[in-house]
Amino acid sequence: MCDITFFVSSLTQTKKMGQRIFTIIGVLCLLINCQPEKIWDVEYEITQVDQDSLQLLKVKMTLPADSCGQTILTYQDRTWGEENLHNTVHYANLLGVKGEVSMDKKTGQVILQYPKNLENIEFEYALKQDFDHPINTSVTYRPIILPEYFHVFSHNLFMLPEVDVPTLDIRLLWKGFDAPQVVHNSFGSNSSIQEIVAIAPEEFHSAIFLGGDFNIQEITIQDNKVFLATRGDWVPFTPEEMKTLLEKTSTVQRDFWNDHSQPYFTVTMQPFEQELGSSCQGTGLTNSFATSFSNNNYIDMEQMVHLFNHELLHNWIGHRIQNDNEELEYWFSEGFTEYYTYKNVAKHKINGLGAAFFISSMNDMIKNLEALSIKEVPNSEVNYNNFWTNPEYQKLPYFRGALYAFYLDYTIQKTSQGKYSLDDFMLELLAAADEGNKFNRELFLEHMTHYLPDADQIGYTRFIENGNPIPFQDFFEAQGLAYENNTILYELGFAFNKDQTEVVRVVSGSAAEKAGVQRGDLVLSRSIWYGNPEKEVQLTLSRNGEEHQILYYPRREAEIAILKNNQENQQQLKL
Ligand SMILES: [Zn+2]
């Protein structure tokens, strides 16, 4: 290796002596490998080992030592709704020096102490899976380390040095993952050496890492790579169908936002066994979207279409266009994401779903909102506390926001005589967000007035701030859309206590009351299809020591306007 002084002086020389000499020196330099060796803030070497039938992921860290003999690593014990993540560390040792390793659950830190004045330190730890029952949604955020594969989120796999710089240069060395074994993650696919330069620590820690017997499918969209990583056989669909869905969805969305800037993106799908019902989890991460699904016939393509479209849209709504105040602006970040999920799918006939799907989705939104007991609360009540503790508050911003977007989209189209739509507003908003503006009331109104100058027509105060219902009958009439007025809504008709063992409230006049559900009844067993008025509720209740079998349809009739799903309407909506 030539020394750096030589390289710098030769560059100075070239200025005097011309381009030709620079080229010669440049070539010479290359020949003798003139570049100083890159110093990484941290290097990780990862190997999967079978130690007495215990599967471990061994991670060896190499990093510059601190002159005072102490390095602090971030490694949370409690995060993403999980507790005791430190239990997944099988061992942790400093290599080659005498020192001490202590793990602090409370602060989420690992403290390394070693002799002063070392140049580098080597530290090794091994991770294990800390449960032995089959995988279900309760464990998908814990490390899964099995003989066939591993599935670990970055914050759990990599202890990260706490340093006073905004970004880190990180190198990953994967040992022993030879084909057909794969290594696949938020930063690349099947590279045994990964060099990740100038990454913010939180961005690095918000990532998925997997390896083993995954099946990797590659898609190219305008020179950018999109990957789908799955494993095993799927009951309800083939990996090829999922690949087609991902390709179509990504293309349509990138075209919509006129944004083909992301060179690498991956979606991961981890299947797990489940006998009854469906469950899934999805998390948007750095360059990726990680999902876990129950692999059975209760899950269908339409759910997947919805999930992929909704989650991938968050790349722009939610990530690029960021809320100023999380929960208060969920009507936008969740509601508008939901609306564009339906609109994009229908407009581009993803999985064969078209205008009929759009109409039935809007009707479902209207019915679902109407079925909420809190449907008219002001937006200020959609706060952290209510949102994260009450399932009704969790649904409200999706339904209310999506319906508001529907209203705005067609009101803009009508007012501008077809010249503009909500799409133009969204693109304008993205440009404003890229200039450093966060999404809030002021930004929304400032840009919305470019399309609807009349504040009353925008209706923000009424429909969002005050939570008044959008008068859909008037809206449909103004748009020349045919509608009907009587509809069946889902209504369970009673409320449980917290652990769902007792009936604490019965809605008067409800089907549940007519079927004989009474306040104070103890719930011995139940079968409820939440949100579905077509499926009978089955309850076994106990009252004064006597058992009662109860059966009823959880529904009520309501006088609300919904769209007729006919050809005239499908054409009139001009998707
Ligand atoms: Zn969402």
C-alpha cells in the first residue's frame, strides 16, 4: 500500500504538469493499491452455527477502541412491543483481551470495558431463539433462528456503538451462507460482503435480515431492483402470483408519484402455521417491507392486494410526506393511503379488480364508519391515548380520512371540469414535503385552496375537525351517481369487559338484546366474525349458574346512502 502523503503530493504536481502525468500517476497508484484502507465504524462477521443442537447466530464485531477503555452499545431489551429481548443473547465476550461485558436491560445498553489505549476491539455474541412453540404473530418480532432459516430484525441482530456522529459506515461479512442458502436483507441480496456507508443509526436499526432456505425473486422496474423473499409453499397462492402483484403495484405507484428514485427495495414474506382464521403482520422498514402471514386458506389474494398496496404507498404518504402530529393527522396518512389503495388498484385493475371493487370499497367505508359508536367525535379526540387503547379509535381515521379523500377527489374533478383531481394535489404536497414541510392543517389548507378556493367546499372544519358526517346523498346527487338508501350494518350489540369474560353493556334494541344477551352475563365461549353482518354470532353465556346458548346475526338496518354498484356508476366515476 502506498502512503497517503505520496498520493496527495502527486495530485498537486498534476496541476502544474498537465492531465497526461495525472493519468500516469493515477494508473501507477491503482497498480500499487494506493487507496488508504477504509476504516469502518463497525464491522460485523455473522455465522450460523449448530451448537449441541442449539441454533445460534454468532456475531463478531470489530470496532475502534475508545482510549478510555469503555464502549457503549445500543441493544434494546424492550422495544416494538417486545420485552426481555436480552434473553435472546446466549453469550457475549470480548476477544483477545481481559475485560468486562455488562448488559443493562433498563437503559437498553451493553457496556464493554477493556484495557486503555487499544487500537481495535473484537467482541463476540451469539443469539438464540428464546421460545420453542410454533411461530405465530406473538413472536414474529423476536429473533427466529431455526436450522432451516433465520428471520431477525436489525435492532435485535446488531448491537450498535453509541457514537456522537449522525451516520456510520458499517461492513457486514456473512460467513458460510453458500448457495442454495441465501442472505437477504434491507440492504441487498446474496452478497457475502455488504458495505453500508453513511447510514443513520436509526435507519440501520430499522431493517430486516434473513437467511437460509428463502426463495428470492428479482424484479427490475426502470433499472431499479425490487425483490420478493418468501419461503416454503404457500397454500392460497404461488410465489409467482405474489411476484406479479409486487411488480404491478410497485410500477403503478412509482409511476403515480413520478418517482423511480429508489435503487433497491425488498418485500419479505414469512409464512407460519395457523389452523383457524388468518393473521398477518407487516412493518415498513428501511428499503423494505417485512411481513409474516398465517399460511392457510383463510387468507386470500384480495387481502394481499390490499396489504401490499396500502403498505407500499406509505413510502410516500407517511414517510416522504410526514405528519407533524402523528395520531392527529392519521385521517390523512392512513385515510388517504387507504383511499389511494382502492383507487390505484381499481384504476390499474390489479389482480383483475376494477371499478366495481372501488364502489364496493367506498360503500364498505361508509357502512364501517356508520357502524362505529364514536363516528362523530372531533378529530382532536384521535390522540395517542385513545388511538392505542380503543379499537374503534384505531379504525376511525382510516374510514373518515378515506371517505374525505373520496369526497375531495370528485369535488375537485367537478369544480375544475375534469382538469384536476386529488392526484394533482397529492403531487403538489409531495413537492412541498420534499422542501422540508411537514404535513399539518396549514399545509393541507394552503395547497387545497389551489384546487378548491371555497373553504366551505373543502369542508375541513366540518368533516375532519368537528367530525360531522359527509352528506353522501347530496354528494352523490351532485355527482350524478345513483344510490340507494337502506342498508345493513354490522352491530355486535354488546360490549365485553377487558378480558372478554363478561358482558358489561347491551345496546338497547339491538339483535344481541333480542337474542337474550344481558348485562352481567359471563362469557364461557364465543365465535364472532368482527365486522361481518352475514356471519352468526355464537355465544355460550352463564347467568345465575345456568348456561345459555345464544345465536344471532350482528346487524342493524340504517338509513344511509350508498352507491349502486351498476355499470352507469362504474363509468361515471371515470377511474
Ligand atoms: Zn397504514
